[in-house]
Amino acid sequence: MPLIRNSSFVPPRFFSNGHVQSMFPLLFRKVRGVRYKRERMITPDKDFIDLDWIHRDGETVALLLHGLEGHTYRPYMLGMAKAMQRLGIAVASMNFRGCSGTPNRLLKSYHHGSTDDLDSVITHILNTTTYEKIILIGFSLGGNVILKYLGEKPYANHSAIISAIAISTPCDLASCAGKLAEPSNALYMKRFLKLLHKKVKAKMTTLPGLINDIGYDKIKTFKDFDDRYTAPIHGFTGAEDYWAKCASKQFLSSITIPSLLLNAKNDPFLTEKCCPWEIAQNSPHLFFEHPHSGGHVGFISFNKEKLYWHEQRTLSFIQEHFAESLSY
């Protein structure tokens, strides 16, 4: 019964608001001391994924996945990479297709169900490096991809994956799309659609005639965007079909490795449907923690280590379950 009802997170004074928790790190957090080495991995369909590495001796690597329209240099990715450095293990930060600063080659992009690309990256790591143990850590969309991957078929979990941590994860996509369409979240929605528009325009340049942005100004919600772009490009019948098939909540009960799902109660992106209390209560592997505060990938903490609370919590979860088995 791995329910964690009494979370240890207490926000700093004046930082308890979910919107403040969500926006402050994006606007003001600076993470220093992380130096990546980039590797371009060619995918089975002849596209590419850019991986940013911090290599270390040892058997273990943490594979980090960012959120929607993120990349490996977002503060939350750098912060977690720095936390893994403190633990002394290697880091592979994955840029989803088209998110590394260079447009990908195909019309296909990434989305909440992109477990095929995650599987390709895991296989690549195991085939080309000496790392034998993998910890998966994902944020928002990246968290959903990880949880879906761990619980779905036909993917047989690599025995190398020893643990997973999913932070601020919209495991019920339909309800989260509805919540982000609310007026109180208009600022986030506008920002996401602006960033996604840039991706559409980039593909218009590299793949002329295959995609266009005529009437893009009429797109106001994720339903509008997913109906027009995500669903038809990736083989779904519409936004609802995409959300239903790619939401990780339906796969949680099939997870077979220690996995922490960390969602804040005041996350402006998530709904109560992203709180799988019953599933976690009946699972020996899914740990669900639901702090009262934290926002969306926020969990702000000011300390001499300069680590946010979710980074410290990730370290403690890994050490609690694998301190004796990890090779640093």
C-alpha cells in the first residue's frame, strides 16, 4: 500500500500559491555547474534524437525526460541533472524530437504516447555504453510517457530499468486538457500554443506542402491543436482518441518496478483524476505522493545545496530503495 499521505514539502513563505510555484523557477531559477556532452542518436525510422550526457564511472545512469515544449536546458532538467551528480551517477537527458534546437526530419513529432522513442533510447544506451542499470525520471509529459511505457504492452520492460520517478504528471489527459482551457490558465495555454506554432512553422520550412498554419489564430485550446495536428499526424482519429489511448493512468496498475508519482494538490495543470489513490493503494510498486503545494514542476526550496524539494525527494526515493544495489 505505497500511499504517501503525509508529504514533507513545506513551501517557503509567500510561495504557497500554485501559480507562483509554477512560474518562479521558469523565470528566475538559475542552475549552474551542469556540463553536457551531446550525442545525436539516429532512430529506427531515420530521424534523430539528441541526448545530452554527463558520463560517470559505474553501472547506473539516470535518463531524464522533459515536458511539453521543454528541452534539456530547462531549469528543472538542469536541477535534476545536478541532483544526480550529487548522487554520483551518470545522466542522459533526452530531447524529444524537434526539441533540441534543430527541427527533426520527419512530419512525425513527439507526444504523450511517444513510448517508441523512449524504448529506442533505452535500447541505444544499453547497446552502446557500459551502463547496466537505468533510472527513469520524467516531468509532466515526460512523466506520462515513462509511466505509460512501464505499464503498457507490447513493450517488455528492460530488466535494466530499476526505478522511475514521474513529477507533475497529467496521467488523465482529457481532464487536464479541459482544465488548461479554463480562463484561469489562459496564460499557460497561450504560451504553449505559441511554442507549438513555432514548431509548425519550422516544419513548413523543412517539409513544404505537408503541413500548414492557415487559420492557426483560431486554435485556442489543446483540443483544437490536437484535432488539427497531433491526432492526424500520429494516427489517432481525433483529440479524444489521442488522449484516451495515451493517458498513463490506465497503465499504472501494470507497473512492476518501484515508481514514484509526485503530483501537487495545487498544480494548475492537473485535476483530481490525476490522483490514482486506489491504484496506488492496491499496487506494491506505485508510490503516490500528493503534497498540498508545489505547483507544476515547482516545489521551490531555498537551501545551501540549491536543490529544489522534488530533487531532494527523488534522491531520497532512490537511496531508500537502491542504496545497496547501486554502483556509483
